[in-house]
Amino acid sequence: MNLSRALIGGLAFCMAGATAAAAQDAPPPKPDVKTVEDWQVRCYPVQAVAPCDMLQEQGDKSGRKVLSLSISYIPSMDRHAIIVSVPLEVSLPKGVVLQTDSYTSPTLKYRMCTRDGCFVQAPVDNDLVASVAKSTGAGRVIVVGDDGKTYPISFSLKGFAQAHDDMVAQAKAKAAKPAAAGPAPAQH
């Protein structure tokens, strides 16, 4: 199985669970949520390869969401995945860049847009998360609008490292184990 596909599948369970529940008129599963300074650690009561994530959302002065940043950990692959959501009217080919005082990510490409915004859903190197965890102050998601102008959207790094460590520990404890291979054929 393609690593990128597996990571996105693991990440998408949160979105798919809510969609499936809505289609069945059943409420989506409620996560256990723990606030760690400016981050939320969410763990869902479902069997999944990535049952937990850490989340921060930012709004504008009117309260409209302008950024959602979610990072999850897939224990069976020892990898991270990220979902970044920004408003519509962005330059799709330009993607987004995460930037801190000591780190700048490669360009992360948009995967889809809905009426709620445009989304990056991608596997990321563990080094990206480790570099952000070592940073201080504020981070920025750099977005290019369809007008060609660059728009930095700030997010807080306060509590990032602690939220990450908590999320990883819970993900390891709660993650569904990968399907085991069948028994080996008998030797004659």
C-alpha cells in the first residue's frame, strides 16, 4: 500500500466518521479532548490507525475560522500526517508553507477544496514536527491568495511540544493494530 495513501486514510477517519454519522442521522463519535495550553489533544473512541490528533484553530475578528491545523501520529508507521484548512480564494498551485522562528517547511500542496475551505492533507516527516516542537513564539501558515498576495496566518506554539508528546502517547495506547498477515503456508 502506498505510504501517502495509508497516512491520508488514517487521517481522514475523523472527517469520514462525522460524514458517515451524518448520513445515518447518528451523532459522530465524541472525542476525549484535553487542552494543553493553546492546543487541543483529541482522541476518538473508535478503532483507527490514528485515533488521536492535536488541533489548533484560529479565527478572524468576526469569528470566522481562517485556520485549522491538525497533526496526527500513526504508530504502526511511526509517521505523522497533517491537515491544514484555510478559507477559499487561495492559489491552489502555490500550496501552503509552515514557518517558525527556526524552521520553514517545504510547500504543502492542497488536496481538495469544499465550500468550507481548502485543505492540505499530507504525510509529513517526523523531522517537521520535531523542528516545530523546538521552535518558540508563534508559527505562521503562509498562504498565497488568488490575487497573488501572500497572507501569513499566525498560530501559537505555546504547548505544542507537550500536546504532541501527549497525543503520541495516547495514539500508541489506543491505535488499532495493523492487520496481521495470514499464517505461513506449510512446508512439505
